[in-house]
Amino acid sequence: MTDMITPASTRDVNGVTLPTTGTFALDRSHTEVGFVARHLMVSKVRGRFTDFEGTIVVADDPSASSVEVTIQAASVNTSDENRDNHVRNNDFLSVEEFPTLSFRSTKVELNPRGDWKVYGGLTVRGVTRPVVLDVEFEGVIQDPWGNQRLGFTASGEIDRNDFGVSFNAALETGGFVVSPKVKLEIEAEAVRQA
């Protein structure tokens, strides 16, 4: 069967199953780069970016692996056109002045139970701040067209004020219209490059 994991597609490192070494490119049609922010202190608004590219390099020594992602800021989609236009303007992402967001890893740690911590710099509005992502490797598979794919989920949290994204309005009952804390949520599939 072509959808089974082949022995050559994974390896065992200290009892943890990992993909073999190589470079993988994010598959945009099977990857979601999303975020969640609280709205009016009582609900959550979810959004995602639809235009991005990224590369994952799996090194022989897992701690030498790396990730690099570039996101087109104007591709933000929260399922509300008016809100998306507001997020694109200078109150939030200022996409005309800062057309991209980016993440570049600086350190990768593999925990004994098989999950990862990926440390790196996230750049929003030209400001780079350290971010830690909790990453879970979902596995490797051979697709019906002969491509090797890996899957992973990643999450983290940022304070948007750290990036100069500080627009807000206070509520009479306390709190703000939009929370300063934003959760990052990534569901990704990546394809091995030749």
C-alpha cells in the first residue's frame, strides 16, 4: 500500500520516532496558520493567513533542525471582511508598510516523550520578538503520488503589544475590546523536497 509509512521515512532517536533527514516545504493547501484572540472579554475570534511559504530542515542531530516561514500579512482572514480590513490597517498589521510576517527558528529541543519546543524570532510590523512554539510531530506518510509528507501541530502565545500592535478600546465593565494575548495555532503538512 502506498499510504503506509515506509521504514526509510522514519528513524528512531533515543526511543522517539522522527522523520529522516531532509528539507520539507509547507503544503499551503493542507496547512493552516491561525490565531485566536478574545473579543469583548467573553468570546474568541479565530483568524488565519492564507498566503505563506515555509521550509523545515530536519537535521541528523534533531537539535540542529530549523524552521523558516514567511506570511503575507494581507492574506489575513477572520471570516468578516470589515474586520479583516481593520486588521490590515495601521491599527493592527499595517500591511502596506509591513507586507510580511516571519518566523525563523533559533533553537530546537526534543523532549524525551517525543514533543518539541521550537524557539525563534517572530517578526510583526518590523519588530522581532522571541517566541516559543510547542510542537507535536504527527508522523510521516507516503502519499499516492510518491511524495513523502510529514505532519505536525504547533501552538504558542504572544502579547501583541510587544510588536507595537496596541490598538484597543476599554470597556465600561472593565477589560478591552481585543485581548493583548493572542494564541498561535498551526496545523501543518509538509512535503519532502528533492
